[in-house]
Amino acid sequence: MKPSQGQRSSRHAPFRELAALRTRLAEAEDTLRAISNGQVDAVVVAGKQGDRVFTLEGAEHAYRVLIESMNEGALTLTTDAVILYANQCFAGMVKYPLETVTGSSFRRFLSAEDQAMLRPLLRQTSKTGVKIRAQLIAADGSMIPMQISIRPLAKNGFDRTMVGMVVTDMTEARRAEEMLRALTRRVVHAQEAERGRVAAELHDNITQLLCAVLFRSQVLEGKLTPRNRPLRREAMQIRKMLGKAANEVERISRYLRSSVLEQLGLTAALRNISMEFADRTGIPVKLACERLTARLPAENQLALYRIFQQALINVEEHACAAHVTVYLRRLGAFVQLLVNDDGVGFDPDHPPAGQKEKGALGLLGMRERATSVGGSLTINSIRRGGTRIEARVPIGLIPEI
């Protein structure tokens, strides 16, 4: 008796199941091989609602060759920071095998602080993308400064938004910044040395010469008889002009090198220059200085002093202000100098013509002064709305005397 068709089907079922298992095993081996070679086209991510499959659209296109040849890290992430794709360059940056990077969380390479900064950016990235600075933690524990560009990608077939990321190693850029800062510091030192030399020349030579001429003019005036009244008046005018010239030379000498700053410190120097400015321009300066529990290094004091000098010069020459308010206080590890005026204001991106050329410092020079001592400078101004200049420099560890 021949077996029925149903009996034959049930007899061959184990063979079909075995064949299917072999096929699935071969597919799994191909997947593992693709992962180890960095040729992943899809990643299955386990979640609370079951497994989710993410595909990399166009994975077989020629752009993959371009991405793999980049000198920057390129990644595709979910909004939960799961890495769906990473190129070999990124794996080299963090010093992990590529197969252990793909499918892991990008947060593993970040500090807790940088994780907190990244989390909302992945979910709320604008169409134009954002750039942040962070440090990646490599496999050997080293910290690598990076610039991370984040941008949303087109949704895949499952209507899930993915995030594209380009990671740029900033180690060389950071080194270049440090070299530039060191160069700026040397230029500032050379500039201050030249200022001191010129100040000494003005004080020791020009001022003394003007005083000698002033004395001779007084002698000449005394020798003129009352009949020479026109000549006496002329001699008197010359004596007044010589006195003004001597005072101006002395003022310039103090501007170039402040003995008050060197001998009495920053607060006294700010008060001195504020009173001199108010007397000369008629613009009142309200100065509020908190007592610092630690004295700034001389270099940092000088940076704030020069920034304040230039801020007052800008007020005098450009602001048309009626009042200036100044605050000096400590904020954590920094000392903050705030200079506010109620003048006409300006667009910081388009400063007044000639601003950078007048005086030893312009807006750019003020920033360089702050940067040279590891600080920062912020300028906020609007037209007809006044100007606010904020300088911050690190505080030193030298105890107050």
C-alpha cells in the first residue's frame, strides 16, 4: 500500500526544517562576517517593544567608499545614541575594533557631562544641524578633543529618524591654538617692554626738557618790563602751553606704564584711571570693586587693566555715552570685569571704521589680551542701546598681602 501524500509531506518535514536551519545559519555567518569587516547594512536593536531592524539605505552605493576613505569619523546613530554604522577612521580614533563599535552606544565614549550635553541634541537636532566640542574617551583611557557635527538624516522605511554624525579630531587644532596663544603672549610681553622703554624716555627726557623750557620761559617773562606788556602776555601763554604739554606727556607716560598698577594693584589702578577719565571727558564713571581674597598674577592684572583702558577709549571716541558703570568681582575660578555704557552702541560684527587702528588695542586686541592669559572677552551691543563688555581671566593662587 502506497503512502498517502500527507504521509509523504510529514516524512519530509524534518528535512525541510533542517535545510531552513542551515540557510539561517549561513545567513548568520554572513552577518557576523559583515560585522567584522565593517560591511553592516542593517542592525537589529533589542528594545522594550521587541527587536527593531535599522537599515542603512544605499549601503551598497559608491558613497560608502568615500566615507571609509575620510580622515574624519563618520557615524549613523539612533536618537538613543545606538551606533548603526561607523567608519574605520572613527574606530581608529577611539582605539576599539570596528566590530565592537557598531551596535554599541555612543555614550560609552563620553564623560557624564558630555553625555548630558549630547542627549537633547540627538532628539532635537535642527535641520541645519549643530556643532559641539567634547572629549572622547579612547580604549586606553586617553581623552581626545573632538568637534562633533550632528545632523538628522532622512527617515528609513520604518519611519524612525536617524542621526548622522561627523567627528573631527581637534588635537592638532588645539595644539595650534596653544602655539598661537604662546605667540600672542610673547608679542604682548614685547609690546609691554617697549611701552616701558618709551614711558621711561618720556618721563626721564621729554618731561625734564619741557620743565627746563618752562623754567626758562618764566625767567624770560620776569625780565620783561611793564612797557613790554604784549611780550609778557605772549610769554605767559607760552608758559601755559608748555605746562599743558608737560602734563600731557606725563599722562601718556602713565598710560604706557602704570606705576599705580605695579605698586598698589588692580583695584587702585582702575580707580585712578576712572577718575582721570572722568576729569578729562566729563563722563562720570561708577566703579564697584569687590575685595578679592586672592591677588591676580601680574600678567592677568595687566590684561584687565589694558582691556579697561581700551574700553574707556572706545567710550570717549565712539560711544557718545553719558554714564559708564564698571564692576570687578570674583566668579568662581575667574575674575570678571564688566564695563557698561549707555552710548549709541554698534554692531559687534561691523565695528566703527578705524576702531582697530586707533590705540594699541581694538576689539580684536582686547580679545587677544584676554585669550593670552587663558581668559575670554564678550561684547554685547546694539545700536542706540549701549555696550556691555565682559572680560574674564583666571584667578591666581597668590595670597593677598
